[in-house]
Amino acid sequence: DWMAKAPGLFIPGVRFSAKPGDPTAEEYRKRFKEGQFKVFAEVTAQYYGIFADDPRLAPYWKMAADLDIPVGIHIGSGPPGATMLGYPAYAIQNPLHLEPILRKYPRLRVYAMHAGFPFAEEIKALMLLYPQLYVDTGILQAGAPRKDYYAFLQDLVRAGFIDRIMY
């Protein structure tokens, strides 16, 4: 409905959790070619205890790389109380779980949702090595303590990554 009411304003994406029954990489490949989405996001596998470098996700990274689909993946600590709010397998994902994917697919554009908060040193190290990595601050503006959010954001800016931060 939003896209119909404001053509060109929204970019269609798909949510992927890696749960049993989710579409296969080949099904997503077909949907992308049909124009059903333009961004492979949100990847919420972390909510189910599955990290970015899990072999189950390999076909999806290949699909996104082959088709030049930007990927947005949840990285870092996540929402307060996640394990008590319907996600008992939720686990904190260190941004370093992205490194094997970024190394294998150097043209794959990835944005770490929540900027990998609170892993500032790890996300900065990855951004230094992999220019195709961006961060998204989205929910941090509401979910992280304001002082911590600003310090984290300032740290990324001071490190020279202001042009790779998505608000």
C-alpha cells in the first residue's frame, strides 16, 4: 500500500530468518528477478541463534552476490529482553561473523543493522578492511541509552566512516 501511494519513495525488501520453511535461495532468486524486492533485508537469523557465517546461509549470500542485491543483517546486541519476548534462541552476534562473507564476496554490499552496537572496535576494523560494509543506526536512536548511542556514533565518525553510516 505504501509503495502504491508513494511510488519511488520506498525500496521493497524481504525478511529472512533462516527458519525451517523459509524460502530457499533459489526461490528468492526467482522473486528478485520478478521484481518483488530490491534489498535482501531484514536478515533476522540472529533471532533464532543463527549467525552470519553459519553454512546454512551460504546459498543466500551467493544469491545476493550473484544478483548484486544489498543485504541488511541484524548484528550486535538487539532488542532489550529478546530472549523473553518470543525469541528464546536469540544470541548476541559479534560483527566478526560477517568477515568470512565479506572476504568471499568482495562486491556484496552489506549493511550491519544496529551498526553492530556495542561492538565498536570490531565494526570499525571490518569497515576499514571491507569498503562494501555499511552500518544502519535505525533502532539505536530509540533502543540504546542516548549517551552510549552518541559515543558509539561519534566513534564511527572519528574513525572516518561518516559516509558509510545510514540513519
